Amino acid sequence: MNPLRKLFRHPAGLFGAIVVAVLVLSALVSLVWTPHDPVFTDSARRWLAPTWAYPFGTDNSGRDIFSLIVAGSRVTVLVAVGSALGAGILGLLLASLGALTRRWVREGVAVLIDVLIAFPTLLIAMLLAAAWGGSLLVVIVAVSIGFGVNIARVTRPEIRAVLAADYVLAARASGIGSLGILRRHVIPNILPVLIVQLSWGMAIAILAEAGLSYLGYGAPADTPSWGRLLSELQTYIGIQPLSVLWPGAVITITVLGFNLLGDGLRDVTDPTLADPILSETVPASNAPVSPAAAAGATSDSSARETEPAHITPVSPDATEAASISETPETQEGTR
Amino acid sequence: MTRFLLTRALLLVLGLAVASVLIFLALRLLPGDVAQVIAGTDATPERLAAIRDSLGLERPLPVQYGEWIGGLLRGDLGNSVVTGTPVAGEIWEKAQVTLPLALLSMLIGLAIAGPLGVAAALRRGRPAGFALSGGAQALAAVPVIWAGMLLVIVFSLWLGWLPAQGFPRAGWSDPGAALRSLLLPALTIGIVEGAAMLRFVRSATLGVMGQDFVRTAAAAGRTRTGALLSHGLPSVALSIVSVLGIQVAGLLVGTVLVENLFTLPGIGRMLVADVGNRDLTKVQSEILVLTAIVLIIGTLVDVVHRLLDPRQREVAR
């Protein structure tokens, strides 16, 4: 069956796909139209209660909160896409270096990955902000590094598994170089795993943007952003407590959407789940208490405020479906 | 076992060394003049010269790095470029807020994740199990800052039970007041982190439930729950130890955000302020200290896991 149709039949995946579609749509629409001008202030309409004209009410300076959220989705999409691109490229680069090169380079890359994984993304961002000043680029670079390392760790064993396959040997024998093999065999084979990871990574990027913009090191002052809005509304939490509900709920639903989309994509692309006979043969208990758990414990820790579950070898759902992204990692750790 | 400990210790030292080099380089390979960044664009030439001199910026990078690390090993984290006060003393002072906060958050997280995670596994495929894992999935997507605001609205603004922000000036000399001011912040981190941990505990429990010894106990007449509780719990507990290692970084990031939300005088709030002040020497040492905490706890968790797990002891011999 068509993977997209399978995704739409997966309740969690469908929910995620809808959330992401709405997000992208509102970001696009906000480029040409929002219900009100999101930065227009008017002291006559301060703290209006939610009505049809102002669905989420207005803030202290009379700005329409709904329009601010719609306009803020641009920053969210920018950060999510930018981080996913950065993390994907960095992750694949590190993973390929860790799989294709000579032994001493491989070992060096492995140590680097282990150390970088211990840096929480927020600390990377603070370090960059101290040097360069806060900006959305800093958020994107920090998440790219923080999550890229995770992608490298998850895809490296995948890449090594592909490289060990007979058809790669055949390709090598017929004179195709490393880059050709990477392009023709490795990348198509790890693409499903990569896409799932990127979906989870975007969730982390959105939370990171919210947190950093809240601290004042993310979106610039004049740019509508969900984290910024949350921090601005917090100032008046004593006067209008319920106004913080909107941006927070929107962030939560969006993060949940990306997480569930990732879950759905994993279930759809995972051959162990797609084939009921195969999934019976997956040992139900290989993941949780394996030494890999301990290995993961020391190393895996970036952007941890959100969904650590997904980026570690011990996925919470690993018992139900030892996914293709986790099983080789477990073996790696056991060795 | 000795060999394992030595390898782990060596990896820890190597990790700390690489981390310190990365932090140092990230702050020194700036676009332009480090002194200018610290002092701002309107600084006088005298001020710039003073900063260059106090940081030793004229000397080669390896020498500067060596001095920083040499100081670290003697417990001297350097002085603030902005205020001139020693960094180590200030970190120690702020740690008296951050460490209890992190510990309390962890306990709350465990109290949530442990029992509910096991329950979610036992009720798997039934409405209660679905509600528990679905709820955890949703809670784990909540931004920590928003969770904090919601708790403030309910427990401070509406019920008036707990303070919405601040930490008593007297610190821990009044333990009751200090604890009260840490309760909401810890609850904030604990709930969100607990939701993330719950999913690990659930999957670990499901894994244990599939094990032969639990099945045998069940076959010998125990109920499934009884068999799990009497025979499976040690394995589940073991997996909780590793989850803790994974969650340390999340806890620390949580404290940075929550200390700013609740205006608590901890390391996280200090770090955010120092980043704003471009106090590079302080930022450099603070980030290294936080990274070291993550790396050290990760190593400890590894070692404890190894000590507790008889199967791994077999392998080690």
C-alpha cells in the first residue's frame, strides 16, 4: 500500500499530518493576510475578551493574540525546517565519516558524538548566544548541532549495516566510489529512518525556539514568535492569567503533532511492523534493560526537555516494535 | 570490573577534555575582538586594553586554554570580567538553589513515572492504559515554561497556596520557606520530565513482562500483576536507573528555564544573565560545570547499572 495512505489510516500519524499541514498553511497565509495586523497596537482595545473578531482576545497593548499566533507560525516553520535541514546534513556527514573512513577517524568521530550528545541543546544555544548574540540563526544552529549528533548516532549503525550488504560489495567491485555508494545505496536505504528522526527533531526545535525566545535569545523583539508571546503575556499573568493559555496550547499541540507524525511514519515505514509475521519474531524484550540502555544513559542527552524517548536506543515503544532505527543501535551498544 | 571502571573513568576524562576545548573555542573564535564583544561597541580604548590584559588575550590560544584548565584543576574558575568577583564562589552559592531544585524535580518525576509507568504497562490495551500513555505523550509535549505558568495560575493566583516567584533572602536558614518556594518550580519540571520518563518505565515493564521468569511465575499460579511485582520489579528498577541518566540533561535544562520563570537565584538564572552581559569567562566556566555534571552523572549511572545488574557482572568476568 501507498505509504501516505497507510499514514492517513494511522490515527496518531493522521493527527500529526493534520497539525503540520495547518501549521504550514497558516505560516503561508500569514505572509499575505492575518485577521488583524499582528504588530498594530491600540490602547483602546487592551485585554479584549475573546470574540469572533478577536478569537483569543487582545494583549496589553491591544494586539490581536490570534493574529500574533498565526504570524508567529512563520518563525516556528522557519526554525523547524532550518533545524531539520541542518541536523540532517550534519548528522549524515558525521555518520558517514563514522562509517566510511579509516578506523582512527571513525573512533574519533564516535568520541566526538558521545561528547556532543552530552551537551543539552539549550546550553549549546546559550554558548552561541554569548559569542554571537541571540537570534533565530543561533537557535537553528544549536538545534542542528544538538539533534544532528543524535541523527548521526542513530543512522551510523544503519549506514554500516548497508555497507556490509552484498550489493554494496558488488557495487564496489564494479568500481563505484564511496560517494557513489553513499548516494545510490546508503541514502535511499536510511531515508525512512532519517525522515522519522527529522520529524521528532522538528518537535525539539519548536520547543527550543519557544524556550530561547522566552529567555530573550531567540526571535528578535519585533518578530512575532510563540515563545516571545508567552514571555510577554507572562508579565501580566496576575491581571489576565488566561491569556497565556493560547500560545502555550498552540505550542503543545504543534509539538505533539510532530511527535505523533514521527511515530506514525515510523510505524508505516518500519518493516517489522508492516509485516505481522516478522513482528512476531522480534524478541519482545531486547531493548529496555540491555547494556545499550546504560550506554545511552551516558551519551544521549540533547534537547532533553521534550521527547528523549525517541532519540535513544531504548525507545518507549521498542518493546512493541523494535524499530529498524533502534535494533542495530542496541547491538552496537552491546558490543 | 576494574577494567570497566578504568575505561569509564578514562572516557569521562576524555569527554571532559573534549567538552572544555569545544566550549573554549566556541567563545574564542569570535568574529572580531573578544574584548570588544565583552565591553560593547562604545568602550574606551583603556577599558579594552584592561580586558585584554586581564584575560591574557595577547597570548596564544593554547596558553590561554592551559591557564583556564590549570585554574579549574585548582578549583579556581576565574573571575568575572564584568564584576571582577571569583566565579567559583558564586557558582557554589547558586548551586544551593539549583541542586535542591534538580533533586526535588527528579524525585517528583520518579514518583510520577514509576508507579504510573508500571500501571500503564499492566493496563496495556485497556482504556486506563491508553489514557496513561496518551496523557504522558501529551504532557511530554508541553513546554516547561507554560507548565510553570499554568501551575502558578492554579496554585498561586487562584488557591494562594504557594509563592509564585522568588526565593527567601535568608536561604536555607529557614528550610520551610525555602522548600515552599522550590515546590512549584520542582513540580513544573517533575511533571514534564516525569511524563517523559513514564514512557520509558512503561516500555521497560512491558519488556520484563515478556520475560521467561515472569511467565513461569505466572504459570506457577501467580497473577500476572503478582508475578511482575514479586519477580520483575528489580529489572524495572534497573531500567529506571538508566532512565535517570538519560534525563539528567533534561532536568538541568528545565532548571535553567524554570529558574528564570520563578526568578530563583540559581545557576541557570545566573547563566542567562551572564550571557546577556557577555561575561565570557563566567559563561565558559558555568557551561563547563553544567556539562561536567551531565557527564559525571552519566558515568555514575553507568557504573551503578553495572553494579546492580548481575547479568552484566557475568559478562564482565
